[in-house]
Amino acid sequence: MTATIIDGKAFAAKVRGQVAEQVARLKADHGLIPGLAVVLVGADPASEVYVRSKGKMTVEVGMNSFEHKLAADTSEADLLALIDKLNNDPQVNGILVQLPLPDHLNEDLVINSIAPQKDVDGFHISNVGLLGTGQKSMVPCTPLGCLMMLRAHHGSLSGLDAVVIGRSNIVGKPMAQLLLGDSCTVTVAHSRTRDLPAVVRRADIVVAAVGRAQMVPGDWIKPGATVIDVGINRIEKDGGGTRLVGDVDYDSCAAVAGAITPVPGGVGPMTIACLLANTLTATCRDNN
Ligand code: GUN
């Protein structure tokens, strides 16, 4: 079997187009322009690339982008003061603090200082609780993008066996909640899971979110399964230079799977599209 390639890049462009249409309508009908504030502490090169890309796409859909780049040694008090200012700024509908933060900053404290209704990452403890209890919440962007692609490919996910590899707060845990919400039978596998290949082989849906390059080989995949690859890992290329690969070994998995997301061009673009969609949602909820 040769897998259907789930084109996240095209899907994300469609989502951004829909967001742009609604942003234009908000502006025309209500004079509102959604605003997204992104806070970056320090100069991690990968984070700088993400933040630049988020800012560019925010402006492209007609929203205001507010970037706050702070020095790596910024104190917790100063960061909390900035978040408080953004929480109270009516021009700012969404706030994202890029993770990871430098070690001297308490990530939980910082995230939980964001007003929950402006928490477009869905990381605030109250949004986590709302999602876990099936209530309306801000949903983390990467798992939301994965769910949208899965729904588009499968239609109903009800009754399917889903294995999420990775238990991070950013992807693995919220992904499991979303799949459970769509009535999948969900297993969350992680570094201590016994006989991971056997666990993955049961799955109709595999979501790989471990951050280890090409960790999942094709012979772990049940024929016809759908493989969603959240990993973005840079590896050395044969003959010099580097290239991006996911958490699954693409060629061997694509030979067995029914459908697969590529890296790049799969989950990555959907994450940013969902961030913009969440910012629009936050704006609409802010203004009823
Ligand atoms: N770092 C890696 N992924 C994310 C994300 O989705 N949101 C934030 N804020 N930081 C990240």
C-alpha cells in the first residue's frame, strides 16, 4: 500500500483563508481587528524562527501582531508585569508566551498568569481542566491541527484505536483528550511503555510526538493506519548539510500506512493556522 499524503500545508492555507475572511467581516461590521501578542524570552534560534513566522502569518490574515522580545535574563517580575499589561490591553485578544522559557523562570506560574480567555495556546490550567471535562475551552494548537486533519481524512473517528506516543502537556496529553472527545479508544505511550512496537501495531491512528528523529519504523505500523507526525527534528544529511525529519521514518511508514503527514508540510503549518483560528475565537468571545 502507498499512503495518501495528508497535505497540511494546503489544509493550513485553507484554514488561514477562512480566518482572513472572518477577520475582514469583523472589521467591516464591527470595526474590530483581532490582536495577537507573542512574547519571546531569550534568543533561541528555533523559537525566533517560529515567532517570526507566526508574526508574518498573523499580519497576512489581517490581524494585528504585537511582538515582545525580552532579554534572556529578564526577571520573572518583569515578565509577569508585561503579561498583566497584555491581559488588560483591549487591543490584545490573544497572548502566547513562546516555550521553552529560560530555566530561571517558572513556566507554570508564567502560563497561569495569562488571562484564560486570552490563552490562545490553551495551556492555562483552567483551559486544561475545561478540555479534560469536555467543556468549551481554548484548545492547544498542535493537537487541534492534528484533530482537524484526522476528521477531514476519516470523517468520524468514533471507535478507532488511537495511540499517542509522547505525554507532553503541549501535545501528547491534550491530543489524547481530543481523541477521547471524538470517541476513540486512546492509549498514551511514553518512554516507559513496555513493548512499544506491539502497542503501536494495534493502532488505527498513530500520533507521534516524542521529539526523536525517525523513531517509529514502518514495521510498527498496522497496514492502512493513519500516521500523524508531530516531530520536527533537524538531522545531518548524507553528503553534508542538514534536513528536517519527523518522529517517524517516513519512507518505511508511508509504505505501510493508509495515510501519513509529511515533515515538513504536515502538522507544522496547521499549528500556526490553528493559533490564528484561536485568536479569532478569543476575539469573538471577548466581544460576544
Ligand atoms: N514551543 C513549542 N511549541 C509551542 C507552542 O505550541 N506554543 C508555545 N507557546 N510554545 C511552543
